[in-house]
Amino acid sequence: MNPTQQIPLQILLAEDDPDDRFFFENALKQIPIETQLHVVKDGEGLMEYLSVHIENLPDVLFLDLSMPRKTGFECLTEIKENEKMKELPVVVFTTSFGRSSEFEQGMIETLVHIGAQEYVRKPDDVEELKKIIHASLNRVLEKIPDNE
């Protein structure tokens, strides 16, 4: 959808947990897709980053739901209500909700309804994390015309 797509693929990670950021970054380095990673550590930082880069949004946002200062839910809602940001692919990347599977399924449906492209539960295994990120990035690339 982004006619100004550049290689490397521009990725924005909104994640407050330093360990999760470390694992994401290391997994990303092992994926055979050229990328450039930008990181924000809370919801307010995310919205500020997107506002500053409104004319050159990232190709995909990996969004944690449980962040300080503004939750991922709030950020996702603001992004999808903003005319200039609403086409930004958002992969909700979070830990399990720890309740019933029905609760989690309802949450996934709500997130997709708001505008999330995907919902991914953070795995504990680095190899699984690489597979998940790689698959998500391939889906993003499929939707970008002329990504050469």
C-alpha cells in the first residue's frame, strides 16, 4: 500500500519490556529480510514517533498491548482513527491474557475489528519468535506493490 516503499523494510517496535525488545531485535537480525528497526518504549512515545514521521510511516508496527503511559489498545484505536495512519499494518505482539481461551479469542476479535492486521502471542522460544516475525514480514511484503 505504500508507494514509497524502501528497502530495507522499516519496522517499528512498540515494547516497554527490555528483554522482549532484546529478543525481538536478535530474532530480526537472523531473518533473511533486510530491515531497519526503530523502537519506542511506551504508548505516548509511539504516538509521538508516528506524528513526527507522519509522511514516512514505517512499513509495519509490532505493538505490545501492555505499555505504560498509553496502552496498545489506545494506540491502535488512535492509529486507525487517523486518516494518515489508518493504513499502517499493525501486528499486535503481546503475552497471553492469562484468562480463558474464550476471553483471548474475544480480545483477538476486538483487536482485528479495531484494525490490527494480526495478533501474535509472544513465544518463549527464540526459533519460534524468528518464524513468527518472518511470517508477519512476508505478509507485509506481499501487500506492498513494487517493493524493489
